[in-house]
Amino acid sequence: MLAADLFSFVTRVRDRAPLVHCLTNLVVTNFTANVLLAIGAAPAMVVAREEVGEFAPLANALSVNLGTLDVPQSRAIRAAVDAAGMAGKPWVLDPVAVGPLSFRTEFAHDLLDAKPAAIRGNASEIISLSGGAASGRGVDSTAATDAAVDAAQVLALKTRAVVAVTGETDYVTDGRRVIALSNGSPLMTRVTGVGCALSATVAAFIGAASDSGEYWSATVAAIAYSTIAGELAAREAALPGSFAAAYLDRLASLDAQAFAQTLVQRDVVSG
């Protein structure tokens, strides 16, 4: 995809300030909100079961993260997802640690019936969610992202969602097309919440593009934007603490020229 076309989604987010309703895990709430603010979106962390059904239709998109899932949160997530669906609002699923843990795995599979617009996870999570063998070590993947491309395509065709497998190389597919993105930095794995916030960023980009339904392109743009910001931030900050601040700054300041000069992508022929 042309860098200018991808960056147009960054401009949409900054111009439209999409409201993103986040039902995320307890560890990353603050960082996720700061990432959304940095990209120009508006975060909302409405989590009460009694309120989410009212709030989800007011947002431009919903981001669901299963990182610290328990029974009360599962009920709130289900209510929010159902309300978003009834209102025609897109939502994104981040299936954290799906596979080894039975409660969240069963719940994630149930959520697929509610038609997420996008699913973003690591290789082990996507393989498991597509019906493959359970793997993973907690929230970490034990599989390389290229090993999950076929599973991602199967999952995308089954759910009609855009599926993103993120890791050293990121792959995004709608079941037919597959694109590989090779930006980023190892420091992105050293700061809690970068991956979870990426799912919320995908929701923001999808929310800003919901009038056109360009969810495939919006997801590619969100991941490219986030990983390019991480790569550029790592050139300035050598350690995790300074990297976290530099990452937020780069998300807020990244321009079209730096984006185009840094973007590394390729189309993938699979099968």
C-alpha cells in the first residue's frame, strides 16, 4: 500500500478524534489512555456492567482486551459488545493469553459470534483462536508470527474480521490479502502495555474509518504507525523508561515524511 494512503488514516484520527471505549486489563489502563490521547483519539474507560450497554453506542469504536479477565468483567464485555453490535459500532478483540487458559479461551471463542471488526494478537493467540493447538507462555507467544499466517487467514475468513498477528514481523490479513510490516523495536516488548495499547489504536483507526468501512486499510495503517513510532523512539531512548516517554512523543509528532521514509512493508503470497 502507498505510504500516503496509509498516513491518510493517521490524519483522519487526528481530525476526527474518535471516542474509543476501552474494556482493557488492569495493568495497562493508564498507558492505553495515554497512547490514545497521543494519537489524537479520545479514551473512555467505562467498565461497570450497569453502564457499558449505555455507553458503547456513544463511542466510535470499542476495544476489548482479555488480559485480566474475570467473571464480572466478562459480563461487562458481553454487554458492551452486544450493545455496540446493535448500534452498528465496530469493535476490536485482543485475545490475551487465549489457548493455555480455558476460561478466557472459551469466552474468546464465544465473542467471535458477535462479529469483531478486527482481531489483534500474538502468534500463539491467533493460532489457538483459529482452532489450532494451544500454546503460549502466559501473555507471551511461543510461535513466530510467520507460523501463524495461515491460521490468521482461516480466522479472518471464518469471522470476516481483519486479523493482525503482531511480533517481530507483523502480518495483517482479511483472509485474501496478507501484508507484512517490518518496523518496530525490541524495546516495544520491554514496556508494559504497548501491545495492548496497539489494539486500542486499531480501534481508534477503525472508528475513524467506520463511515467508509475501510477496516483492512485502517488496521494496516494503525500497526504501521505504531511500529514506526516505536522504531523512531528507540533511536532516541536506549532504555525502557525513557522509551515509554519517547514513544508517546513520537505517536503525537510523527509526520507523513518520516512515516514514508521509515515504512517497511511487503505483500505476502500464501497458500
